Amino acid sequence: MYGFMGKILVVDLGLDTISTGNMIAWLMNCFENNVIDEDKLGYSIDFGDGQNL
């Protein structure tokens, strides 16, 4: 359900869904590799945690 709601939000904002997905994946990868952390971002963005997106 979160994926569908996210797609609607992305389309309503006029963003490309594939590019937005790639950016989110990159951000999650940075989070997993400790490039950014929860203190800098303000919340956790782990893979499989769709509620935070």
C-alpha cells in the first residue's frame, strides 16, 4: 500500500517515478553504509521500512 501511495505523491509532484526510486535507493544505501545517520537525516530510512518514506 505504501508503494502505491508513494507513486501517487510522486506523480502529483510532477517527478519521474523511476528517478525518484533510484534516489530513494541511493539514500538508503548511504544510510546503510553510515554515510548519513539518523541524527543527520532526522529519521531512519532502512530497506524494507516503507512507512518512513
